[in-house]
Amino acid sequence: YAQGSRLALATRHEVTLFANAPLLAHDYLEEAPGRYDALFLPRVCYQTGDLNTHDLAFGKDGLWIVNTRFCCLAGVSHDHCFTPRWKP
């Protein structure tokens, strides 16, 4: 999921947040300066385990993930694999 200068990527066992570093993008390739206008670098990685996460979105409360394994909408957590936010 991308929003502005942020990018969130869910893989099998983790969620990684990237941030754009446009000042570094210009000189990323020495042989072709100015080729890129954006360079997304990893900033935070949350180890979630196998949650079967397939959709992400940034909201007022931070990052929301669809947690299929536990049948809920959740947020990432600094202390646990996830924090449940809504369950049908």
C-alpha cells in the first residue's frame, strides 16, 4: 500500500514500512544522475508470523492490516504479533 511518501509491504511473516528519501534518489546511480526522483528505504519491520495478511491501509490509528488467519482487522504492534482492532 502506498500513500504519499510512505509505502507498506506485507510478506508471509512480516510487514515492512518504507519511507521516501528523495534527496538520495537523485544520485542513486553514479552513471545516470537524476534518473530517479524517489527512493524508498526500509524504516520499520514488524515480525507478524503467518497471519495471511493480504491488504494494508494507513488510517488515523496507524497501519491497518487484514488478518485472515485470525479473522479480523488488526494493527501492527511493538509488543505482540498484531493488535486486533475489529472483528466481525
